[in-house]
Amino acid sequence: MSDGSDAGPGSDPDGGGDPTPPPNADALPAAGSGERGVHDRLPPALRAVVPSPGRGFPAVRLAVRNLSRQRLRAALAAVGIVIGVFAVVSLGMLGTALQVAATDELGGIGNQVVVSPNAEAGVESLNDRDLSAIRRAASGRGEVIPLKATGTTASNGDRRTVAQVYGTTDPRALFGESAGAAPAYLRGGAVVGADVAEALDLSVGGTVTVESNDYHVVAILPEATAISPVQADSAVVISPGEFATTGYSQVVVRADSAADASAVADGVRERLNAREVRVSVFSLSSLLDRITEFFALLNGFLIAVAAVSLVVAGVSIFNVMLMTVSERRGEIGVLRAVGIHRTEVLRTLLVEATLLGVAGGAVGATLGLVGVLAVALSTELPVTAVFVPTNALVFAGAFGFGALVALVGGLYPAYRAATDPPVEALRG
């Protein structure tokens, strides 16, 4: 007869403390670990594919593992993105850099307006009334420089050369940055251009002869580096009083900006060409606009051509992902059979395609930037023209476009795999 002192397995004789564990406690699954135990008993190949219960579905980690299983195929697909992004970045950034360099080089001419008499209307020169109208049109917008000009021969002893003779009292305003040491106000003597000085072996203090008149050389202009309507290198600048004519050959307006130059040109036309076309007005800002438009069209064409290679790379990724899905149909069927939702399968396959695009885009964009810098360093293209905000947009846009092309290329194969019925997938 039991007195209650006999205890069953797992009971405490004293009625307190922890119960004694059953004999085969180690063989029983712990609470909440039944599904994990099932996962651990899966074959290694399936255990690597099927995520352990209690963990989130590791889309990125699984995508990296799947790509590593087919390294050569993934690398070839990524190479297509590398080539496409490299082409877009290199051509796009190089085109932008050329446009910036050309605009900087030609930017000064965009601020100039040249007013000349219209010979077809019988106007041979500009008079003081015309000059006053031009000054009113340019009031507050720039500086007006009236010019007398003629072509003739300059000499120094036995040396002779063809020169463009200008008559103005303000050579510094006329030539701008190319004026060098030219005086702000020319009272007498002559300012000689670099080519004339070299041809005639002239220096400051020497004498240049123009049409039998000798002039003391007060300054020599440095070699011109900017484009200008005035021929600085072949110029001989003297006082306008040395000319026999009373009218002006042309008037140059150096506006404060390209917008001011356009406004001055319109104002001159309204004042002088209202009844008849007495003067021809040439605003060099229109030339600059055409150059800018040309480079913009060229840059757009280059980027469009390069983008075709990215589209081809997208087709390559589409093909790779389609083949991958076909080969892994049984594996995807197992995932679906053990309860993995189709959205998780879709996400994993899209991550694989996106990783190809991101990796290829990063490598291609970097190589493109390095290539453009190499071109700039080996030529006269300024490096500063490469590092402009527009090129930052080209760099980021090409990288993003490469990733997007890869994502779109993998969209249909991923959707096809995710919507495939598990039973049909397991049958292969």
C-alpha cells in the first residue's frame, strides 16, 4: 500500500523544487523548436535553400549565394551592364566637359555686339547721331567703343607686314583681357599686336611706320587667347584723330552679360533700323547659343547611342535570369511547398537581377570617370570641366539606369517563377 512516498518519474519526493527530468528528455524537442528540428533533419542541399523557422526570409543573402553558384554566367551578365554604363558615363561626361570648356573659352564673345554700317543701303560709315543712339541703347548695360578701321601695310625699316589699323582712344576697353599693358587712354603713339611686333621686330620704345607716318610704340599686346571680332594680334592701334575720315567704321559694345548684349542689340535695331536698315547688328551671343545647342545635341546623341548598349545588357540579363529560373524550377518548387510565399520568391529573384545591375553599374561608372579623367589629363581639356554638377547627374543617372535595366530584365523571369504552381515546379 502506498503511503504517498513513492514518486512517479519526474516528481519531487519532498513535494517541492524542480521536477526530475524524464529519462529521454534530451531526445525530445524543446518547446517551439519542433519546426526547427524538422528543418535540421532536411538534406544539406535543401537546408541551404529553405530558411530556418523563426528567421526572416534572407532574400539578399540567398540571392548572393545563388549568384555565386553560377559565377561565370553572372559575371558575363554583369559585364554587359559594365560596358553599357561605362559607355554612357564616358561619352556623357566627355561631351559635357567639352561643352563646358568651349563655353568658357568662347564665353567672352557672348557679351559683345558689333554695329557696322549697312553698305547695301548706301551707308558707308556711322556718324555721331548713330553713336548717340547706340550709347542710349547700351546705357547701363555695357561700354561703347567707337572704332575707325582700315587695312594697310606697317613697316619697320626693311621689314613689312599687313596690319589692321584701328583708331580708338581706349585700347584697353577694346581688347579687354588681351589688352595687357596697353594704356587706358591713348593720347599718341601706337599699340602694336603680337604678330605685328614679331614680324617687324618691334619692342616698346621702337617705331612703326603706317602709311608714311611714324608712331612711337607705347605698348605691345600679348598674344590673343580669346575669340574676338577685333584682330588683336595683327592690330596697330592709333588715335582716331590720325584718320582722315570723320565717320566710324564700326562700334563695338562690350555688354555686362549675354542677356545685356541681346538687349543692346535689340535696342540698336529699334533706334537705327526703324525706317530703313541703316546698320547691321551682330550679337555674338547668338553664335554662342548656337555652339551651346550644337554641343547639347551632340551630347544627347552620344548618350542615346551608349544607352543602346545598356538595353542590350538588359536583354542579356533577361536571358540569364530565364535560364536560371528554368534550371532551378525544382528548387523553387521546394520553397513553395514548405510554405515560402510567392512574394518572397519573387523578391529573391529580383534581388539577384538588381545585384547584377548594381555591381555592373558601380564598376562601369567608376571606369567611365577614370577614362574621362585620363583623357583630360592627357589633352588640353581642363580637369575642372569634368567636375561640374551636370556630370554628377550623368554619373548617378547612368548608375541608376544600369540598375533599373537589370531589374526590368529580371522582372518577367522572376514573376514566371513565383507564379508557377508548386506541384508543377516539383515535377520539373
